[in-house]
Amino acid sequence: MKLAHYAFGEENRDNGTLVILHGLFGQARNWTAIARRLAEKYHVITADLRNHGRSGWDANMTYPAMASDIAELIRDVANGPVHLIGHSMGGKASMVLTLSQDADLVADLVVVDIAPVTYDHDYTGYISVMKSVDFDAVSRRAEVEDALASGVSEKGVRQFLAQNVATDKETGKMSWQVNIDAMANHLSDITGWPETANGSFDRDVLFISGANSHYVDPKDRDHIKSLFPKAAFTSIKGAGHWVHAEKPDAVLLTLSAFLNR
């Protein structure tokens, strides 16, 4: 699948192309502020993964399928290996790509607050309440946020989920821009880790985690090192899982130090 994407900076920058991928329920535009700053030195691409944002929908929501999409995107936007950055689900898809036959498309990798492991996170509550929204009864995004309150207690999460609402320009009717059914059918794939992704990627990899997050557990480092022998680890103080949204300046400094090493 060809992924919808945004481009920042000049295409032929000497420092190469940098591709950024969002997490579950996210969009390319979540990374716009950081992408614009990085575009001072790099040609930066932020992409909507399948079933998200402006990209197409498909019933298949597995990591090998997402990795294949990313490989196709890289071939379309770059003349050589890219710097690849992935957050959460996008980080897992990026790792799967680097452990596949398309690994040579990636010069180095940054994984933001996720590990190559299976989690017990349960997103069924989010999906159920999103499905329950009656779009015939709402006309503003704030009303969608209110409708989500019955199943999502955190205001910030409601706002994040409501970013996935699109409005038809002709009818004015709102709808979800994410393929909730595909996500519901593949939740075990999304929270899991494919058994086929068991090779190794011998280029530089940086794992950035939020200091207040528990997604990257120190006990998993040996496993991570078995897949990514050159892996390095750092954490951002005061940040949770959405590190780039909570501490964008710290993330930018960390990315710049890694890319300029």
C-alpha cells in the first residue's frame, strides 16, 4: 500500500532522508513540529500508516504488512538508506522492517517508547467507545470528545482519539478516519510481536523511552540486544508514552545528537 505522507525540507539534503512513523490512533501530523525542526538539516517524511490518517484502509493490520508499506514508501521518497524513526506501533513496524529482507533500506533506527515484545495492553475499551459514537448526533469535534467520555476518563486521551475524526466537505458529516474494524480484528497482532521477526539488524539503533513510561522494561534489554546488537538506550525525564508530544524539545535534542554522532 502506498502511504500518504508529508515532506519537509529539500529533497537532496546532504544529510539524507529521515522517515517518521506514528503509533496506534496517531497520524503523521502529530510529528509536524519536530519534523519542521529536523528539516533544517534533513529531507523529512512523516507518513500515515495504513488504516490511519489519509492513507488507505485494508483488512490486514499486521506488522509484516505495515513494514512492507514502509519499504515501498522509502523506495518512493529516497535514493538510498534512510534514517528511520518510529513511535509505539510505528516503532514496532520499523523494527520488523529492519529485521526483514528490506533492512538495507535503513541506515539507522530510532525506536520511541516501545520494545520488540508482546504487551498485555487492552485497547478494546477505546475501540468500543469509538464505535459507539453517533455521528448523526454530533457536528463538532468537542462533541465527539464528550461522547468518548463514557469510556475514556482521561481528557488528553479523548482529545488524542478525536483527532481521528474527519469531516466530509460536501455533506459536513463527521466520521472516523481510522479503520476501527481492522484494528479490532488485529489487536493481538498490534500488541504482540511477530515470531518471524527474529533476525538481527547490525546498524545503530537508539531506544528512546519516557522516564514515566513502562513500555521499555530493562529486563527486556538482553532480548533487544539479540535483535539489535548496537542498541543504545536513553530516557526523557518527565515524559510518559507520548514522549514527542510531552517533551518535544528534549526529544529533538536527543534525535539530533544521535543523528549527528
